Amino acid sequence: MSRPMPVSKVMLLSLLGALVLTLMPLPDELAPARPYWVALVVIYWNLEAGRLRHLGQAFGLGLLLDLLTGTLLGQHALSLIVISYLTERFRNRLRFFPPWQQAAAVMALLFNDRIVQLWVIGLTDDAWPHWSWWLAPLIGMILWPWLFLLLDRLRQLERLQKT
Amino acid sequence: MSFTAGTWTSGPGGDQAARTARLMVYGLLATILMVLDYRGGYVSEIRSRTAVVVEPMLLAVEAPFALGRRLGEELRSRHELQDRIALLEQQLRGLEAELIMLEEFESENAELRRLLEASRRVEVAYRAAELMSIDLNPYSHRVLINRGRRDGLEEGQPVIDAEGVIGQVDQVARNSAHVILISDPDHALPVRVRRTDLRTVAYGTGQINSLRLTDLPMNVDLEPGDVLITSGLGGLFPPGLPVAEVREVTRRSGEPFARADARPLGRLDRARHVLVVAAQAADDELAAEQPLDDDGTEPVAEQAEGEP
């Protein structure tokens, strides 16, 4: 069903960048509101380039993220497969939304993800997250159009270089 | 802008069903992993295996920020540095004077113990470490320090800062280690109330600024302001390290036990330099007198300036 695509440097770089941004030190007040970079990048590549569509890829990335951030093993894996599944499910609609509408849809995805993660956090008896934790989807929405433009431009450059 | 055609033509029903099935399988897998991780750490094996891959990535992310911090220090004006040196020297003199007094006490203490034929106090060696600046998941109550197996760290060693206990070494990689903070909901620490010698256990609450004491008798002699120190029971923590200060004691009628809320004295969220209690050379004067470390003598007083 799927033929192997050549490995895109831009994709690897964007994933790496997302991981770095996830680990980047932030002041304590802002840390809970850190946008879910990896999810944003995964959604972008799924929607616009039709890559990273396999749930297995999302799962692997999630596990890597869990190991890097010292989270309960499987928490990000679960959250990313749900995001990947939903993105794929509504892909055909989302792709042709105007940018701000698309951003709103992305926020809905991220918000849904917060609920999934809250479920895990609640079960593991941690304290209720700080209120600013709920800001992360909003920040994700604000970032989305810019991330979109940036990655689109990079992808275009890469394509031009190849031809 | 033209979209490159997707690699798959997303077919109708059948494809979707297969995908849903896969979602179920992966979801189940993730859940199983989480349960295994949560219940008794069956996956610590996986974690320590993958540390080989994960650690270099963490160090690579850390490097530019460490460099930035270094540069920031380089750029500080000469004047400012001189001021700080003066301040530190002043502090050092004060501490040295105190130390002389303490030496006096120590010899006196040894004398008394000999008279009482009590066992010798456990000697403790410290190893300085610095927190790495990268952020882990804020809900995991873990921090990374820049010392690892290579520096002789082992799982279970206590980690303290100048004010008190902050946690315990949890997972050791080659050049770094995870420290589980005492505020982690899974963490329990045997403590003693300094004023009354009452022994109890302080549990983490998941809040960085609070510990919980449960199962206290209703008539317990405990007041806000009482200081909790490690009791040394359990064998991991040497006795006498300050842990927390009681903030509030609640005796709710209808409940069999009183509870108390305590504020950790160690700066769990702000400490930059920490000490790992590296070894307990019990009956060996020599081992205790030779500092284990040659480069780990960072001044603890520096802690005051750390993160913003």
C-alpha cells in the first residue's frame, strides 16, 4: 500500500528541532504551558506531505519522547497515536481549511490530547496540573500558522534543490 | 502551492477499519507499558538499556545551554565579580570560624561516645553535582544532574542542597543521573521531628512545595514550625539531614489519624548546585577524611544565584 519515500532531511530536522524545543529550559512559570512541539510537527507532516502517517511511527516517537523527558513510559506514545489517528481520520477535510480554521482544528486536537494526558496523570495519582497547563493548546494554535509557513518554505527549498 | 499527492490513496471503509484496529493495538500496548512502568518498574530494564541512546541526546541538547550560561558568566563585569569574591570570602571566613567550633564539638562528641561505648557516628562523604538545565516533564518530579556512574553514583543515594534533602538518585547513566525529588507522590522518606523525636514518614504529594505526614496519632505533639530531619531508618539516608518544616496540622473529627502538611527545606525547584551523599564510610576514619572528589568542590554558597 505504501511505497517507501526518500528520507526527507527537512522532516528529520524538524523532528529533531521539536525534540530540542521540548527539552529546552523554560522559566518555571512557563514550563507547563510549553507547546506540544512534537505533535505539531507530526500533524504538519501528516496533513501537508502525507508522511508520518503510520501509527507505528507516532508510537515510536512517543516512546522516544517518554524516555527523553522521563515521563511514564507510554504516556506520550498513547497521546501521539490518538493525535495521528484523528489527523488521518479528518485529513481530507483539514487540508482544505483556511489557515485560521485549520489552526482552530489543531487546537481542538491538542485540547483533546490534554484530556487524554490528564486521564493518565489522574490515574497515576499525581497532583492536578497547574492551570497554565491548559494554555498549551492555545499557544499551539497561535504557533501553528507560522510553523506551517516555515516548514512549507523549507520543504519547497528542499524540492528545488533536488531538481 | 501544489500538494504532493499522498503516498497512499486513503481508501474508503476497509482502510479505516484496519487503522482503527491498529489504534486499538497500539493503545493497548501503550497502556500495558504504562501499567508496567507504574506498578513496580518492570521497565526500568528498558530505561537503563536505552540510556545509551537517550543520554547523548540529552547531553547534546544541554550543551548549547550550558555554553550560554558559561558565556553569560564570562560577560559579567569585573566589578561584579570582585564584589562577589569579596562576599564569598566573607562567608568563607564565617564558615571557617564555625567549623573550628564544630571540630571542637566533634572531638568532644567522640569522647562522650567512647565513654558511653556507643557506636561511632556514621561518616558521610559528599560529591558536588550540578543540575542540568534541560527541562524534563514537570509532572515527573525528576531532575537531571551532571554526575553519573563514572563518578561513582549509585541508585538510592541521597541528594541534598545547602538547605536540606531534595531527593534521591533514581537512575544512573554514564555521565548523568535522574534524581527523584522528595515531592514525587511515589516517594516516602523516614523522618523524625527534631523537637520531640517522634518518628514518622513524609510522603510526596506531587506538589513541589509540600510533603504530607499521615497516620499521626490524634494527640500527637506537633506544631507548625517543627523541623523534620531524616531519621536514618531505612538505611539510605544518613540521620540528621533537615527535610522539611511543618506548616499545618489538621485533626479532623471523625478521622482516626491526624495529618500534617510540611514545606520542604531543600529548594526542590530552584537549587542549581546539589550534593550527592556519595558514601557512608562507617568505621573507616581514613575513607572519611580523604575527600572522594578532586574537582567537586564547588562552593555551596553559590546556590543563591541560580535560575531566575
